[in-house]
Amino acid sequence: MGDEIFSKAVSRREVIKGMGATALGVGVLGMPIHLGAQEPIRIGTLCPLTGAGGVYGPNMQKIITLVVDKINSAGGIHGHPIRLFHEDGQTNPDAAVRGARKLIDVNKVIAILSTWSSAVTLAIAPICIENKVLSISVSGAPEISDLKDDDFVFRTQPTGIVQGEACAEFTREKGAKRVAFMGLQHPAAKPFLEAYQRKVTSWGGTLLDSLIYEANKASYRSEVTRILAHKPELIMILGFQPDCTILVRELYKAGYKGMLLGTSYSFNQKLADDVGEAAEGIYNYGPAPDFGSPSYAIVEKLLGIKDPDPYVCQSFDHINLVALALAAGKEYSGTGIKTNIRKIANRPGVVVHTFEEGMAQLKKGQKINYEGVSGPCDFDEKGDVIKTQFLVAQVKRGKFINMGMIKL
């Protein structure tokens, strides 16, 4: 994974090449002309099965598949089964663009679900927009909010700005006034840092230094030396698990005794296992699932695991949201999804937690309000979730233990 995966642009020529040609049952720019009786609804996934997000992608794809199996076994959406097509986003924009083109050009999907990295989501967005294919992701970069996307781009992950504010709140609660920031070069780093610094300084804290580092380095000794020269009480690290593993290990070897805070997708159990005693006491944060949601137990049962990660929970919501939007509008296209997704997700309405519950209420003529396992799935005009909460965990005796919530 190189630095270019975070900055390489998708040219207009590439976008035009990515536009699918008309096929049976599919009109210009991916809009179905007619869906015959029992003809399948084509939906794609672009989860990170490999790369830095590879620890999350397989279960993200699996939960979507399991939900679709349940929907299809109950008769599909008004008699139409869902047919899934999977590609590996590889946590790499170039690979994801190739995957998106195949999903749109060859498989004729009307939606692409569960991209993970912000760089990936930004890279495939022009192709989805041009082809009127809905994209819904777990990506946090604020740039996603500013896309001229004609309302075809949604996400269930809070923006990097909101995450920066949440980390600043944690910093305040821990009483750390002298802090430093280390961030991998990628789209979320700058807006996260700006929000974090703004919030920290608002209550009298000081950002001693902020450092953007490169990916794929064998060592970050010089970066660690620079940051530790300021003697921070807390260091916030925004990166991916491979680079964070090196940083945590080298900070420990350098004798750092202060607090370390990272995201739950980078400061994860694999990192803790890999660095051993160097991980003791480190903190992570991440968007918190709704542990009280009836769907939380459903996800655990379907996957046969305890404590599913936030990205699995969001992927569960992605397929339920898309399926219910299609069921509500009876328009089997990306346009049909975008037109109806807020109608089934935003308040008011009868609260439902699964496709089955929602479909039952729609058949009664009721307005529904889908409440996700990842939390409320109310979307604003930019396709961003409106409300969120964060879970903080700390490594104790080698394992991450939940420490409490940050609510914004």
C-alpha cells in the first residue's frame, strides 16, 4: 500500500471508460427500463477483503450475503430476488476503480455497498455518479460530503471532523493539556486534525506538534524522536494498522509513558497481539454500535461471533437500507434507492430494525423509520448520518476492554 493510493485522481477519461453500455433490462447510465417478473435486483459489494482493511472486509461481505439469503428465502423484494456480485476493494483506489467498473459494466449493479477506505470511496464516486449507481460506505473523510454527487453517495460512518471532535472530548476527559498528533497521509488527516486542534484549544489545551507521515516505511524512528521532543501527555495517531503497529512499538522502545489514542480500525486486537507489552494501556475509539438494538443480537447470531465490529454492523445496515428503499419505491434503480432511502430511514415513522419488520409495515401502508444496529440511520441532505456515539476501549492484560461512551 503506497502513498499514491491516497492521492491518485480518477481522470474524466477513466470515468467515461467506466460507464456501462446498455444491456438487456438496463437503460442508459444504469437505469433499468423494465424489470420482468422474478428478474433479480443486481447489487454489488466492494469490501476490503485484502490490504489494510482486510481484517474487516470478509465479515462485512459475509453479513451482507447472509441478510440477502434471508430476504430471498422470504420471497425477495416484491417477488424479485437480490443477486449479489462481489469485488475486492483491496483498500486500494486503483483496484477499487477496476472492481467498480466490473460491477457496473459487466454485472450491471444498481448499488455498490460497503467501501471502507475514504480514498476508495472518493475514487469510485465519479463512476457511480456518472452511471447513477448508489454508493453507501463506512468512510469518514469530510471531502465525501462536498462531492457534487447528485445524491448518489451516502455513508453511515461519522465524518472525520466529528471523529476529531470526539477525540478532543476524550482528551479533555483524561485531563491531557499537552498533546501531539501523528497522521498517515490520506484524505481524512487534515480535516480531522483541524477539528481536533480547534476543540482542544477551545478548552485551554495545546497542540504541541502535528506530523503527517508516509505509508510503507520500515521505521518511523525520526518521526517518533520529533514528537517525543515536545514531551506530550497524549499522542493521537490517525493511521492504518500496519503503520500504527510500527509506531506503537517504536514509541514504547523510546520510553514514552504518556497516553496513546488511535482509531479502532488501526489500534485493534491484531495490533495489540503483534506488539505485546507495548500495547498495554493504549486507547482506541470508534463509532459504537447500538448494543441495545434487537439487530445487534441478530448480527451476532448470523456471524456466530460476539461483539461484531462497527463496520460489520454498518454493512448490515447498508443492505437493509437499500432493500427497504427498493421495497418502498418499487423502482429498481440507483435513482429509486436515493429517492426513497431517507423516506424509510429518517424520522418519523414506525421503528423497524430489519428488512422483514420494515416490509411488514410497508405492506400495511405505514411510514417506517429504520433504526440500525450501527445506530440511528437518519441522513442529512449530504447523505451523512446525523447522530452518532463513540466507544472507547483500553488494552488491559493484552486485550481491549470497553471503557465507556463519548456522545456528541
